[in-house]
Amino acid sequence: MDLTPGGVVLDLRGEINGFAKEALNAAYAEAEAKNPETILLNFEEISYINSTEIALILILLAKARLEAPPPSLRPERPLR
């Protein structure tokens, strides 16, 4: 996790699969606790992500939208 003037960057690395769920939730909770304006997800070093974990990321997005004031949750770089 990196703090930037505009928010927090979560650097995701390796494979995002069922084993990563707890770590991803914990990292998001830690970032959220810093009360940032923006939470950026850096997918640059992801080698694999399965559909279940894509759903988890969508759940984090939905959760972010329910927060008041809502942080912006978006990829740091465009997905290809």
C-alpha cells in the first residue's frame, strides 16, 4: 500500500484467486481506515485473476459507492 497526495494505491501482485480473498479484504479495510479521497487498484503485476475474485473486486466497488463520502475506487492503469 502506498499513500499518495490523492489517496491510497493498493499494489496487487501475482495471482488473485480464492487464497487472496482475505488479504484483499484486509488491504482494502486498511486503506479505507486511512479515510482517503481515492483508493487506486494497481493491477500492473497481476499474472492471473479468476472470475470469483473479479466478483470480489466488484463487491469492493459497490461497498465504496455506499460510503459517505464515497471514495473513488478505480484501476491505477487501464485494464487490457
